[in-house]
Amino acid sequence: MENQQQNNPLHGVTLEKTLTDLVEYYDWDMLARLVPINCFINEPSMKSSLKFLRRTPWARKKVEALYLENLDKFRQQ
């Protein structure tokens, strides 16, 4: 199990950190285009988006996939 986590690039990265990095890099409008879910489209906020993503596994997977696609960019910041 420990070896699995060492190979997981999201290990130790909170959902809040993931979303914060994405919003800072893209902004809410672009994020809504890339991951078209209502919490990003209609009056987006960090609190409501985190609540939705924590309760909705398919949406969280999309956000995590986008984060992983851009992981090198976030590590350089």
C-alpha cells in the first residue's frame, strides 16, 4: 500500500490545493469550459465547488485528471 502511494502523484495533495491551483492557473471561466459542471459555471465559489467535488466522485476524477495533465506547470510555480 505504501508503495502505491509513493507512485501516486496526488498523494499528499488536498482537493482544496488541487482546485486552488487550477483556479489560479485557469480562472473560473476557463475551468468551467474545461470541466463543464454547474459548480464552476453558475456563481462558482471555492466552498460550494469543494462540497460538490467531495460528494461527486465522477466530477472529482475529472478535476484530478485536469490537474495531473498540468502537474509540471503547478510544480514550477
